Amino acid sequence: MSIARSLLLYASRSQRLAAALRNRRFVGRAVNRFMPGEEFSAALAAARRFADAGIGTVLTQLGENVATLAEAESVQRHYLDALRDIRQAALPAQISVKLTQLGLEVDRAACELALRSLVAGAAETGSTLWIDMEDSSYTDVTLDVFRRVRSEWPNVGVCLQAYLRRTPADLESLLPLEPAIRLVKGAYAEPPAVAFPRKRDVDAAYYALAGRLLERAAGGKANPVFGTHDMRLVGRIRARAAELGVPPRGCEFHLLYGIRERDQRALAAEGEAVRVLVSYGSAWFAWYMRRLAERPANVWFVLKNLI
Ligand SMILES: Cc1cc2nc3c(=O)[nH]c(=O)nc-3n(C[C@H](O)[C@H](O)[C@H](O)COP(=O)(O)OP(=O)(O)OC[C@H]3O[C@@H](n4cnc5c(N)ncnc54)[C@H](O)[C@@H]3O)c2cc1C
């Protein structure tokens, strides 16, 4: 892992830096590149614009590691309202949540109940409710919760991170559930014993995992989503999907708001099922630092705004 990436991921956990930078206007301008606004209404308006261009969305309110049950309940209420608004607006928008934002560390049982209520709300909208994957200390519990909820609800999906050495085994254990899986490379600082430190190993792991998911998708036994902006990888995955006879739109490509927009539109125009993950909310600091860490060149963008 590069020094710049390590430093940015280290900074992402600093409450002090978060407080110091949150209200700086030059940071706000730079953050706007990755989100349409802090309010849910901005995310909904973006979802409409994408829908008009034939692109779906996944909406997520920024925030993680809430410290009280009251905060977790307010997140749950927010998402239930969001699902109602999406339904009323008839938009092809899904929701993605972090379990620590639903109170995982405060009360595990309450967190799972909250998740179930959101999955039920998403089912009324006919959509999938996604569970983000956080750092590796949460992998086991996240997959446990996913397995239990998936045994009752088909419309729940979970994210897996290709950089984790454990992921091939996790994927095998999940495949009998005929799951919806969003495969990503992984965004957190992890020790080399846990995650591949070299990018080329992560990329190779991603392609191997994607192949396994596509084999299952060809038989209608998995709903893979490839969450990546790596267009070379996307090209290889599309070629492999065609080789294996995955039906059209039998897998999806999800990208983040503000990244590779031309490719988002091109993929959709070529008939692929594409969604853009739109983040909103005021708790953007840790999430934004992870975006900078993915591409440290983005730091120049922040500095340009400062000047
Ligand atoms: C839909 C979606 C959901 C995600 N959910 C999770 C999750 O739940 N848990 C998790 O750990 N991670 C998540 N991630 C983040 C993911 O783990 C990676 O950190 C991120 O996608 C960057 O990796 P990449 O696959 O785009 O490939 P890379 O090889 O890192 O990037 C490929 C190319 O994409 C462009 N690019 C990538 N990132 C940026 C950026 N920040 N700014 C500008 N250009 C960029 C660059 O041109 C780069 O060369 C998610 C990503 C996506 C797209």
C-alpha cells in the first residue's frame, strides 16, 4: 500500500481532523465532486436525472459507528421515509446501509431488527436493500446478519471485498443462498495478514471472484454486482459473462457518483445494467478520505479548490 494511501486512511479515522475540516469551504467544494448535496432531496433529484438517462441508483446516507440507540433509530426512520419517497416517485433507486450506522455496536439485536424493517420496506418498492461491508473487524458479524436475513428475504444483498484473503471462502459459503453480492476491491486500511497489500493481487483476486459469481449467474443462481471503476476489469468481466452465457443484464455494474461518468453512460448505452451509488448527508469526512485514498491524485483537486 502506498504511503499516501496509508496516510489518508489513517487520517480518515481522526475525529479532530474531521472537526477541523468539516466547515472549510474549499473542502466542501471538493467534496461536492463526489456527492450532489447533503440533503436527501439532492440525492433524489440526482436519482431522477440518472433514471432519465437509463441509469439506476443506490442511495446511501453517510455515517457509521453510531454511539446510541436513539441515533440508530433515527437512521432507521430516515431510510424508511426514503424508501417511501422512492416508491412515491417511482424511481429505480435502491438503498445501501452500513450495519454500524444501524447500531451494530450498540445493540446487535436491535440493529438486525432495524435491518429487517428496511428490507421489508424495500420489498414493498420491489427493490434490493444492500449491506455495505466495513472494515474486517465487522466481516463475520455482517455475513452472519446477512445469512439470517437472507433466509427470510430474497431482496437483500451484501458487499464482499476482493482484497480480503478470506473472501474466496466467504463467497463459497454464501453461494448456496443464491445471493445478491456486490463485489468491490475494498476501501479500508487492513494489515497484510488480512488483505493483499499489492494492487495487482487485489485485481487478480477480483477477477477470480467475479468469474465464480458469473458461473453461478449463468445458471440463474446468483445476482452479481460489480462495484468498480476499473474499466479494464469491467471489459474482462463482460467478456467472461458473454463466454459463460450470462443472460443480458444478468449482472450489474455499480459506480460511485462523480467517478468515470462518461463510462457510466457508455456502459448503459451498450445495454448493461448500470447503477450509480449516490451518497448524501453531513457525515462525509471518513468516507471522503477513503475516496481520496483510492486515488491520492484527488488531493490535488482539494488543493486547487484551496487556491
Ligand atoms: C458501488 C460501489 C460500492 C462500494 N461499496 C464499498 C463497500 O461497501 N465497502 C468497501 O470497502 N468499499 C466499497 N467501495 C469502494 C471500493 O472498495 C474501492 O475502494 C473503490 O471502488 C476503488 O476501486 P476500483 O474498483 O474503482 O479500482 P481502482 O483500481 O482503485 O481504480 C480504477 C480507476 O478508477 C478511477 N477511480 C477509482 N477510485 C477513484 C476515486 N476515488 N476518485 C477518482 N477516480 C477514481 C481511477 O481512474 C482509477 O484508475 C464501493 C465502490 C463502489 C463503486
